[in-house]
Amino acid sequence: MSTKKRKTLTRDWSRLYLGTGMFFLIGFLFFGFSSLFFAEEQPINATPIGEEKRLTNGQTVMLLDWSHDEERKQMRVRLQFDQPQDYETKLVARIAYKERPTDEQRVRVVYHQDEHYVFEIEDVPRDFDQLALRLYVIKPQQSLEKLSATKREDTLVESLYMDQRRVQTTSLSIQQADDYTQLFLADEHTESQKQIKKMRREQTEQASLIQQIEQDIETKQATLPDLTLDEQVEREDEIFNLKQDKEEALLRQTELKKQLSQEDKRQDQLRIKARELKW
């Protein structure tokens, strides 16, 4: 092989090695620094709508609605507790954004009736990312801002969260007390209908269960004469247990019937309240 050909071959291999090396180097740098170009998506942190949450003071609260008006930079939050606050305590709410967790801002109460609350949050940025609505229960004569950090933490009963990717974006109109009352009545009516549907479904299931138990009892009783004495004793125990199951199912049916009657009365009361508000 001539000297010229050897030099050309050597140069070609050198270029190949250099190109391969540059390819792996670029790939390493790309994947190594990709986080600088592609930010990792943070987990969504939003309290579910319509689910009860247990508070540290033993009560429960349900988030009914969380709306954001981007044009007015305003949020509206509707909550329902399982019972009204007693006269010895009061509910205070504050918000804090994820990037400033220690910088709490006041929240305006625009509606409060028994266990129902509506809060309004002002000056909310269009891209607020994530925020927390903190619920404090303090004594009427206390001021949240004057409490020590430890006592303030003790009065915190729950934090509700909203993520920009989950909030309901809408136009918030100015509403009166009767408007909010109508909203809560509608929520209660819907929830009551769900309970009625659930109980009626269980009634059907219990009726089917009772029918199946009765058939099993009849079948086992029919085979008793063909069994030995020991087998008869064992079969009698099985029949006894089935009869116990039937009694429990019958008691549950009676309980469901009473609960359905109560829910029907509740539905009537809600309809009457709704009509009264329209007069």
C-alpha cells in the first residue's frame, strides 16, 4: 500500500472516531442539561370537590365549589361543614401561595349561614400556580395575627388546596345572600337525591339477599332427613346462621325504609325553602 493511500485511510478513520466522539459528547450534554430546558411538571395539588374532609377539631368540611375570575382577579370558594360553629368559636380563613407559604393574606367572608360559608379572595394573579386556603378556629375574642406561632398552628384545623390546572375558570357576578342560599339548597337537594338513589339500590340488593337466603334455608331443610345424626347437627347450625343473616338483612331493610322517609321529608323541606326565596 502506498504512503498516500495509508495517509488517506488514517485520515478517514480519524474523522470517523472524531465524529463518533462528538455525537456521544453532544448526546451526553443534551441529556445531562435537559432539565435546564424542559422543566419537570410539578404534581397537581387540589382538594377534590364534593368530598368530605375530617378536621382536627372533629368536624368535617366539604369543598362545594372553587371558581376563578381571571379578568377580575377574584376567586370564590363555597364550603359546607357538617354542623355550625358553636358560639364559643369562630372560623377565620387565610390564603397563602405556594411560592410564599409564610405570607398569608386575608380572605373576605361574603356569606355565612349556619354551616355554610362563601369566601372571596382578591387580587389573584392569572397564573397563580397553587395556593392554600387555611382554616383556623379561634375564640371570638382572639385575633389570629396576635397569636404566637405555636398557638396559631394549634388553631389550624385544615388546609384546602387549589391548582391552576384544576380551578374552574368563570365570570363571577355579584350575588346577594338569597343567591348563595339558593346555591346551597341546590347542593343539598342534589346530595339528598344521591343518597336516596344509593339507599334504594341497597334496598334492592337486600331484597335479593333475603330471597337467596330463604332459598338456601329451604334447600338445606329438605336434605335433613337424608343426613346422618352428626351431619344433621352441622346442617342445623348452618340453617341457624342463615336465619341470623336473614334477620340482619330484614333489620337493615327497616333501617333503610326509615332513612328514605327522612330523606323524602328533607326533599320537601328543601323545595319549600327554595319556593319561599323566590316569593
